[in-house]
Amino acid sequence: MDLRESAADRAFREEVRSFIAANLPQDLRDKAEKGLRMHVADGQRWHKILAQHGWGAPGWPKEHGGCGWDHSRQYIWEEEMALAGCPPLSPFAVKMVGPVIMGFGNAEQKARFLPPAGNGEHLWCQGYSEPNAGSDLATLRTMAVREGDNYVVNGMKIWNSYGHEADWMFALVRTSSEGKSQEGITVLLIEMKTKGISHRPIITIDGSHILNEIRFDNVVVPLANRIGEEGKGWTYAKFLLGNERALIAQIAQSTKLVKRLKEIGARELSDGQGLIEDADFRAKLAAIEVELEALRVTNQRVLYEAKTGTAGNGGAILKSKGTFISQALSELMLEAVGYYSSPWALEQLETGWNQPPIGPSYAKNAMPLYARQRANTIEGGTEEIQKNVIAKQVLGL
């Protein structure tokens, strides 16, 4: 396996950089440079700009409105997006439900749902976890009872991201309690404005409202919104979870944070010289960077396996190692900015804050980042689950 970037890929990287430089709106660029929070509207706005250029769905085949890029180009695109500070695109449409619809949906569903998902028109959310069914999704209890040409859904989802802003949800529901628990699960596409859906905000430790508790009270969902066969949702869910876990590896975001820490280390002083010259700080950063480079090579191996049709369960490996790296980097960021990370003025992360700055601009997001990254080893499948997956499917134990 040749890990070197080809001449064509280098040219593509330059093309992406030039496009971002010419098309990323200045106000979004300013947000990134000032460390302000990006919101859903920012991501959708950037998504629509990309879609106008034909880059709305990089990983999709051309026949479904995508770019037809291979995994290498997708990775280059994501890395350059992160390094440039572009608003992150919601992964739920393009990287999660989109591939499921392409792989298991019917022709009508593909024509109906894929175009608005690929161009940023529809915002999607995920309905998987429940109060007593987190990493063990097979124990979910949200019921969908067939009544004629509809399902009537009752139950609850929790830790749902952006459900209060989403247009649609792809949800796992139970359509049967007979046999193995995995056999009675079905995937439904649910419009979030449907009567009977309500949500309760869950405010995370960093002060963000991203997560929600979603309730379904006699929610009517057309049979036409079922993906694939009834009771076969577990198969589709496993396909989707592999994509989700690879996403949580955050390789591009961690690469950007390493670069940022080097810049901060050159500005912050320790004993009269740049922190980057401190042996202890340098050793910590270097150790993380080595781990990140190893993860990058692992990612390239996973991409190569996908390209050659020999793919294993690399998503669990990427997720497991990537989350620990992101947490280590957020912790080192706290060390770098010191006591300037302590002020808990979340308003300074929003556009319009007009009070005197509390320390350097790069310090204000350090503590919220650190607090939020604690969840990385839980969401998308806990670390214990990932180790079991790796032991079973990768190591053959």
C-alpha cells in the first residue's frame, strides 16, 4: 500500500484550497478566526454554497447527485475544510441517512429524499438511543404499530442531536417483540413537524443546546417512509454505525488543533520564552502528534481496504483512538492557555459580544472544548463497546 499522496491528489488539494479561499463568506471566516461558535444555520449556508458548486455530497456517486470522489479525495476535502475553519456540515444527511437510503431505499425514496439531503435543504437528525438503550440499541422500546398504510409510533429517544432544528429524523423503532431483539427493529423516516412529536432540551456542560429528549405520542408515519423490510433495521443500523464511528475519530479537527497549539505555544510564555520551547510541553504535544500520525496512517489503511473491497471494522479502531487523541489535545489546550481558560463567560463565544476580552481570543473556547470532548468516549458507542468490537471482529477473539 503506497501511502504517499499522488500528484492528482495534490492538485485536488490545491483546487479545494482555492475554492475555499474564494467562496467561504468573510463573516464565517471571522467566526472561525475569533473562536466563535458555529451554528446550524452557518453549516447549512456553507452547504448550499458547496452544493451550487457540485460539492454538496462528496461521498455520493454521481448518479445520486454526488461528486463520485474516492475516499482519498473525501479525506483531503474534509482536512482542508477543517484547517480553513469552514463551518462543519451536518453529517446526518450526507454521511449517515443518505448512504442508507441509497443502499436500502426504493426508487421513490431516493428521488424524494436524496436531492434535499445532498444540497443542504433538509436538516436530518438521528433517533437511536433511548433512556434504557444506549450502546445496547437492541433493547430499544419505542414501538411502531402497523395500522393500514401507516405506523403509529410511541416512545422516547434521548441524546438526539439537533432534533429541535431538524426537518427529518431517521429512527430505529420496534415493530415486533418476538424472536431475538435485533430481529424486531425497523428504520422509519419521520418528519419532525408531525403531530405528536415534542422535545425537551438537554443543555450540555459547555452550555450548548444541541442534544434533546424526543417524545412520540401516537405519531403517524406513512408506510412509504419505511426503509427496506420491516424487522431488518438492525442490518441497516450496523451499516450506518460504521460510518458514524469513523466520523467521531475527528482526524481533520485534531490536525487543526495540533497546528493551533503550536501557534499558541509560540505566543504563550514560560520562564521568559515561548511555551513551545518548554521540554515538558513539547514532549506532550509531540507524543500526541505521533499518535495522530499513526491514526492518519490507520485511516489510510481503512480507505485502502474500502477501495479494494477488503474492508474490516476499521470504524471502531478509528473511533476509539481518535476520541482519546481529541481529549488529550483539549486537555493540553487548557495547559497552554493557563488561568485564561477559567472565566466561564459563554456569551463571549457568540457574535455580538461587546465586553472587554478576557485574555487572548484563543483562550475563550478552551474550557468549553475540554468539557465537551469528555463525551467523545461515550457517544457513538462507548469505549467499552468499541473494544469489544475490535476484539471480536478485528482480532478474532
